[in-house]
Amino acid sequence: MKTVTLLVTILTSTIAFNTQADSIQFDTSNADRNTHTCIAAATNDLDKLKSLMGLEQYGEKNVVENLHCNELTITEFATKYHAYDSIAYLNKFLHKNRKVDVVALANSQQNSITETAE
């Protein structure tokens, strides 16, 4: 029973945080490819993220290691907006000790929601 409750709680918090990122308005006045890549990562738009990263002549790993979005790496930027699918995809290109633990992130977000509600 606890497992089911935990799973439901994580799923609902994931949806809530993804909805939060979707409701944020990003400034696209500097509409270059890097800006669109950052926005795709933050909004969990995997198709667009994969497509834009595929255009990089030096490869996807180069994007993950060198692209900065508002002074954060693209993975940190996706983490800021709780874009779990994007984080999981970007993790594929990171060295093992730099990967973001998506499950731990979701659990920590859930704990902060629970603490706020109490």
C-alpha cells in the first residue's frame, strides 16, 4: 500500500512541476538555436530537444557539456524546471559522476511538497 501511495504521490508531483514549467513564459526574443534548445530542455519537449541537439556539428555530448542557459548548464537548467524526461535524456551524455539522479530529485521535491503542506 505504501508503494502505491508513494508512486501516486511522485506522479502527481511530477505532473504539478511539469505544469509549472509549462506555465512559465520564456523570452524568445534572442531566438537562436541555443535558446530554443534551452527552452526545449526546460519544458520537457524531448522531440524538439533531440532534434536541436542533433543539429550540433560537434555532437550532443558537446551541447550537454558546453551549452549554458541563464548561466546554468543545460542539465542544471532542466533540473531547475523539474523537466525529468529532459534530465534523463541529457544524462546519457554526462560522465557517470555528473549525472542527475531523477528519482532522488523527484523524491526531494515530493518531500518539500509534503513539508509545505503540513
